[in-house]
Amino acid sequence: MEYKVVPLDQLHSRESQVRQEFDQEFIEELAHSVKREGVLVPIIVRTVRKGYEIVAGEQRWRAAKIAKLKEVPVAIMEADDRRVLEVALLENVKRKDLHGWEREDAIAALWETKAYGSLSDLGKVLDVQGDHVKEILRARELRRAEHLPKGSSTRMITTVAPLDRASRKAILEAQEQGDIEKDVHNVTKLVSSLRKIPEGARPRIVEAVAKKQLDLDDVDSMPGVAETEDDVEQLVEAKRTLPEREYHSVVSYVKQERAGGRKPVLKTIISGDVTIWNTYLNTLEAARDEILLLSPSKCRGWDVEHRVRLQKALNQIDRHVEEMLIELGKGT
């Protein structure tokens, strides 16, 4: 490159500028520094008929104009359009993060030059894997086709890409409103659960998560339970009104019924006695599993006090079980 100082009015912005939105507050702060210290890092340009076209460093140029400088240092490079775009993109990425959509547009512009034999070739220029370039281009396609929020990162769009259109948009818009955190790990978990649930139920589930009516563990338990928007509505109401154990009993019962090919009516189950029955069953099965973990042979080493306590507890369980068996026998 050739380095020299040139009049500021000979520099011109490039039409296909990578950065399309500028932080005016940042530029004005930079202008104060430029007024005091001058432009310390040369602006990269290339020669054009009317002077010099800015390749990288437009923010410094804008700050210099505000500071009313007469001339600035430049580094003049000889480059075709493809190389200009590469340098501009890399300079912006390394100095200050672009918006996701700006980076997507710049990478798409590079790919559309047809100067690269494969996405891997373009990835080498960008210092990323070819598969990552493919994801970026896919995110751009979705962002444009579905009018996804500008504030959504490329990575977040890639994360929700496996979902249907309505669910993708519901998650990203909830994030823009601050109702769902922009946490890739949690969103990945949400997406994984939603993919196992029919599409008709998904947007209402996302809404419930955004409103803190359901948490991620609740959503994880919904495959095989929630099939429609109305099902989700019923579950949200059950979550709000039932004790935690009864709510989980409802979910467990419905899942078992549907797995057996039956079609239980959620509203009837929630308002009926089945929640109590299932709570009892779950409690008994959990107690059974705990007791079966106890090894009879281990009881030999217990002291007298603990032996007496255990005998008393087992006798109480034995009597209670006998009474329950008698009652159950009356109904058969």
C-alpha cells in the first residue's frame, strides 16, 4: 500500500458499504479524539476517477468531517471489487462488531460475486468453516423472507431455524421485547422440546414461556401431552391453579393415556378426581421405589434405637397397605 496525506474532500463513501447503520454517539465521541489527536490510523482507500473511495474506516472519515479536519492520512490499495469487499468486511468485524444482518449481507455480497469455487473457499477468507458460511446465508434468507427482527443475531436465527415459521418468529419477537432471554443454551433447549410437539400448539407455548406461565422444564414435559392450542391453554390454567404435584400428575396421566392410544380430554381430567388418583399412585410408586432400595441385610448392623424406629415404620406401612388392599378388594 501507498501511504500519504490527502485532502478530506477527496474521499468518498462507497455505495456498497458493509456497515449500513452508524452509531452517531460513537462517531461524535471519536470526533473529539480526532480533533485533539488527529486520525491516528490511516483510512484505507482505493483510487477512483473522482478521488478516493473509502474501503475501510468510514467512521474515522465521518469523525474527521465533524472535527473539521482539512486532510487525513490514507493507505491507498489497488484492489478489485471482490478484494475491496473482503477487506471492508474483515476490518469492520475485527474493529467493531457489525449487526448480524449487516454481516450477513456483506458475506452474501461476497458469495454472489461468484469469485469463490465453494463456501469453504469463502470460509477461508473469512477464517471460518464452510458450514458456518452456509448457516449465515441461511439465516439471511430467513431474516428477509420472514421479516425477522433486525436485532436478532445470526446465531439465534440459526438456533431457531429447525422450527416452523410461526414459532421462529414468536421466539425472536419475544426476545426483542425482552420477554425471553437471548441465551443460546436455553433457546436450544426450548427448540428441542418444541420440535417434538405439533406445530399448532407451539406459538401458544412460546407465549406462555414469555409470560412466565410455563418454564423450560414444563415445556420439556409437553411432548405427548399438548397437541393443540387449547391443550396448552388448559395446561397453563392447570399450572396456575393446581398444586405442583397434582399438575405433574395430570401431565403424567395424559402422557400414559395417549401412549396407550387413548384420547383423554384434558379439561375433564384437570377438573376430575383423576389428578388425585394419579398423585396417590405416583406417591405410592415413589415410596415403593425408595423402600426397595433398602437392603434387608444392612439392617443387621443397626443399633437398637434405629432398629425399633425402622420396625415401627414398617409395621405402620404394613397395616396401612393391608387396609388399602381390603378397600381395593371391595371394588373388584
